[in-house]
Amino acid sequence: MSYSSILEWITFHNPMDNPFYPFGDLYNLPYDWAYKIWEFLGGLVAWLINLLFPGNVVSTWLISDQVVNVFALLLFMLIIFLVVFVGTLLSLWEERKVLGRMMDRRGTQVGLKGFLQCVADGLKTFMKENVVPKKVDKMTYMWTVSLVIGTSVLIACMIPLSDRWFVVSYDTGLLIIMALFALAPFFILVSGWAQNNKYSLIGGMRAAELMISYEIPMLILIGTVILMAGSFNISDIVHAQYDTVWYFIPQVIGMITFFWCSIAESERVPFDLAEAEAELVEGWQTEYAGMKWGLIMLADYFRGYVACAMGVILYFGGWMLPGIGDLNNAMPEIVFLLKTWLMFFMMIWVRATLARVRTDQILNIGWKIFTPLAVINLLIVVLLKFGGVF
């Protein structure tokens, strides 16, 4: 293409017309944004290069279908991460403000109604010294914490916000997310051993005991929702609730049980046994300093966001609202995030109300209360399915 006008280089097309479009027949909103951003930036750079070197091949290469798709995917992943990251920071801000009110104080007040306190804490931990004890197993020490943080970010980004906001639409999406979610306690156990610290090891062992107590009832509850919806696909589960009723109505026992299991899964009060700063210094995180500790704390909030998001998907209709028809297509992502933050508010309320349980108590709760309730919920759904109600 010869240089004539910048408008010939900066063009905006339908991304689904690109032969390399990665999502088949499904429209993807963040990819659309990313595609148009690169069409503008790439076209601008191509125009400038062509202005300096007329008739060069680099300019046409930058706006070719394949290259535009590659850079659009990179920007797409950045957009997905930024939205989840900001949403998680808002969850942290919500907790600080709500806990402050529940404790009869104002909570954080650093800029923008206190939101900039999250940014200030990130900068503070980033500037702290990176201390690594001498006698740790260095490879395991680093890899386990990296995997805890990495899997937490991955599953948070994999949660779809709507039919048009997703990373991958797959039929086994729910199982993959929960499988990745369940890996963290194993990494915590190994990390506690690698630190060569008795408090860290005890924290890691507590994480393993915690997983034993809640993982089975949680899987039963997820399987019950899958049975009722007839699909492993998250979008299908959401639309099945729109076509009938939100599943918390027929599965109120399952919803309450899942809520408590999700608190245990995200290791929040009263099930924060692996951390237990009042008993174990800082639990399994004791020997992590600086930015590593800051990222671990951020990963905890990522996991809290995922737990609440899964509760919304399974029992509260996901990004759909009943009785508004096509209006569900207006801002489904906002609806989903508001539901998620509302569920997180309930977790904050629990944190402000209850004290930490003992190790033997969580085992008894998991095996003697959560598991029987999950089985009862399963039997109710089986009866409803056989009765033709669903």
C-alpha cells in the first residue's frame, strides 16, 4: 500500500470477519475492544513507518489479519486481567470500609473514598526488601508461592462475566475452574514444608486438613447444580436458571452449605486456619517478605472473588436478571459484578461476626454437617428431576 492518507491505514473492521478470529461464532466483547485498539495503534505506527519509508513491507505486515489477531489477543488478555484486578481491589476496598463501619470507625480514607489505600499498600510492599531465609528449599520455596499466585489469577480471569465476556467457552469450564481452585491448599502444604519453619509447616498441614473437610461436600454441591442444569458449561447453567428459577430456591440447603464451603476454600475467617496470625505468627506465609507477601495477600482476594463469583453462577442466575427480557443484554457484566460484591459483603459480615474455629471443629463441621447437608440437597434435586419439576 502506498502512502496517501492516514485514514487508509487506520480502519475498523468486525473482528469476527478476520479469518484468524479465535472464538468461532461467539462474539467476544473484550476481544472486540482489543481488536479496535490495535487497529488504531497498529495503523498509526504503520502510517508513521510508511511516511518515513514509503512502500516498506513492515507497514503492511503490521495491519495484516494474522498480526492484528496476535496483538489483539495480547491486548485482550491485558483487558481481562485489568478488569479482574480492579474488581478485586474494589473487593478489598469494600472489606475495609464495611469492616470499619461494623467496628464503629470510618475505615480507610486515602483518596477516592479510601480506594487509593490499596494502591499505597501495593507500592509499600513493592519497596520492601526481598528477604529469603538461608535454610529454605529455595526452588520449592519460590515455585509454590508462584503457583499459588498464578493459579489464583488464572481462575479469576477464567470466570466469565457474561455471554460476551469470557476467555474460553468450553463445556467442562466449571470443572476446570474448580480443579484449579483446589490446587492451592496442596501448594500451601508444600510451601509450609519448604520454609523450614515449624509455624509455616503447621500452617501448611492445617491447609491440607481444611481441604479434606470441605472439598467433598463442595464437589457434591457442584455436581448437584450440574445435574439440575444438565450441563457443565457455565453459560448453560446461567441460562437454565433464567428459563426456570434461580437455583438457590430449590437448593437453599445447597446454597447455604456452598457459601460456608466457599469461605473455607478462600481461607477466610472463621476458617483461616492456615494463616492464623494470632497463633502461628503469619502461618504458612511467615517466611515470605516484601512483594511476595503482598502478592500472596492479593491472591487471597482473587480467590475470595472467585468463590463469590462461583456462588453467583451456581445459585443466583449469574449475569441474568429475571423478568427484564432483552435488557439482560445491556450491562450483564455490571450485574454479575454487583451480585459478586453483594455475596462478598456476606463474607465480610461473617468475618466481623465469628471467631476462628479450631482444627478439630472444621473437620467435624465438614464431615458431620457439610457432607450430610450436601447429600440431602442432592437427594432433593434427584426427586425434583424424577418428578419432572426441572
